[in-house]
Amino acid sequence: MWIVLILGSGLFFALNHLFRKKILEDSNILDMMILTGGAGFFFVLPLIKFVDFSIPASLLFLIMLNAAFAYGGSLLLNIAYKHCEISTISPLLNLSPLFVILLSYSILGEILNSKQLLGVFFILIGGYIVTLEDIKYFIKPFTAIPKKFFVIVFATLILWSICPVINKFVLMDINTITYLFFFTMFIFFIQVGLLFSKHRFRSVTALARRKWPLLLIAGFCWVLSDLLHLATLAIPATVVSLVIPVKRISNLLIIIIGGTLFQEKNLIIKSSACAAMLAGLFVIGLYSRQ
């Protein structure tokens, strides 16, 4: 059951990113995020009767902090999506567990075993290949896109690597629906603040009129992906170390579907690099159980 749920989460994760990329072809990044964030909170509202409003202020603060990190990472990632090929950006998201590993080492003192280090090697090799403009130029990394966008994606990964650490603490004390409600609510508050401070009323309204079906679908896919992910973690039989590797199969879907849809290049090389990174993720996940 948990494998089915996390595969579903990965599928809707991929669809969310593909629809966002499609919207961003001729739209402002901030406008798109304001509308998809609002749509996401709208879809969560019917679950309000399952929300526990008596949770401590300390947990509310952690959820708010998590929302800020998640939103900041999403904003940076959408900047990269706006200006670069999604088939190049998406596989780089497979590097996120490496940042979590670094945090675990520095905060918890956790050390990888030799087999897990082999998994790290696969991830790094795959990530290196993705940075190449062409496989012929193997000694010229970071040429697939302008270097500033690699920096932007790495900043996204740093922000997103903090989120699982916060989630681990919060979800020990509250149920998944309560967490998702307050998380999307705080995201919505961020969007409302930006709407007023950046004076985006006219442009947001115009975008909503032009692309409301895509915006609603993107918001729905975002919320459903997160809900299925949290539901996976709530199942006692879930092998937590394999949740991320299974979900990251979504990045391979993004490369194949998105790359074809947007007529991007070198899809076979990028898919192979992504597959190598996924293999590394599974090696790390499998041997973290020992």
C-alpha cells in the first residue's frame, strides 16, 4: 500500500511541475505561484473538519517556518523552470538527499557505510552528466544551462533539505491532515502578502482568466502529491528510507514527458543520467536499513 501511495505522490508531483512549466511559458512566476498556492489551499479547505486546532504554538511556528523554506525553494525552482529546459533541471532534484545526508552528518553525526557511498557515487556521476551540454564534452561541466541557474537549483535543494528535518519533529505530534491544512494555509498567507506588497492584482486577475484550468490542475496536483506523501509516512509498514527514492521516479517521468512535450534535446542522455541517480538513491535507501 505504501508503495502505491508514494508512486501516486510522485505522479502528481511530476504533473504539478509539468503544468507549472507550461503556465510559465508566457506568465509571470509570482503570479503563477500566487494562483496555484491559493488553489491548493482552496482544495484543502473541505478537510477542515479533520483539523486539530488545539496544537501548540511551537508546532505552528515550525509549520510556518517549513512553509517559508518550502515556498522559497519553490520560487527559486520556478525561476529555473522559466528560463531553462525542465529535462535538465528536474534530474538535479535527485541531488536533494545528498544535502539531507550532509545535514544528518553535521547535526546527528550519522555516517554512511561503504555501500551507501557507492550510491552517492552514482548520484554524483548522474548529476555531473546532466550538467553537460553534450556528452562529447565530458570535461566541461555546468555548460547545459547558464551557471547562475545551477546555483539557483542548489539553493532550492538547500532550502528543501531542511523541510524533512522539520517534518520529522512536527508529524510526531499531529496528524497529516492538520499538518497539511496549516502548511497550505501559511503558504496562502505568503501569497496574499505578496499580492498586496507587489501590487499584482491586475496581472493575477488576467492570468486567472487566461489559464484558470491549468492553474487549478497544478494546485490540485500539488496538494494531492503532498497528501499522498504524508499518508505514506503515516503507514507503520512504510520503509521510510525508500520513500524518497521511489518518489523520485517522478523526475524520470518529467524528463521523458516534459522533454518531449517542450521539444527539448539530449533526452536519452538525461534519462540515463537520471536512472543512474535513481539507482544511487535506492542503494542508499536499501542499505540504510542495515
